[in-house]
Amino acid sequence: MEAMTGPIAHEITTLLTAAFTPDHLAVINDSASHHGHAGHDGSGESHFTVEVTAAAFAGQTRLQRQRMVIAALGDIAGQRVHALAIRARAPGE
């Protein structure tokens, strides 16, 4: 996994920080490991992993947490980014 801070990574960080005030947030650019695969658009920002720990996820199922993250990202997930792996946790998990 390669950590990079291009414009989309920065936008993801900004949006998730505003939505969840996370205890931990890592936006990891996985695009380089997908070079030549479907969805790799050459932009260098097509595949990401997001690790986020926030109190807002307490009591939520994994699916609910993923939906919360996707909603916070607006048109990024599925439209501007080809793949997004989400690891959303509540504090202490």
C-alpha cells in the first residue's frame, strides 16, 4: 500500500474529518498496485483504502458504517474513484 496525498486523497481526508471527527484516519492510495488493471485510469488516484475510527460508528453494523462513509464522500466513491476499501471502527475496537 502506498500513502499519497493527491487532490482526491486530500478531499477524502477533509470530508471524513468534517463528517466524523475521527480518532484515527488513514487514506491510503492503492492505485500503484492496480496499474494495468480495470479501473486504473492513469490519474494515480483510482484505488484507495480508508481506515477510520470514530465514535459515530459505535453500535453500527459494518454495512451501516460503510454506508455512512460513502454518504460522507458524495460523488467520490464509485464515480471519481474506481475502488474504495473501507475499514470503519468505533473507538476501542
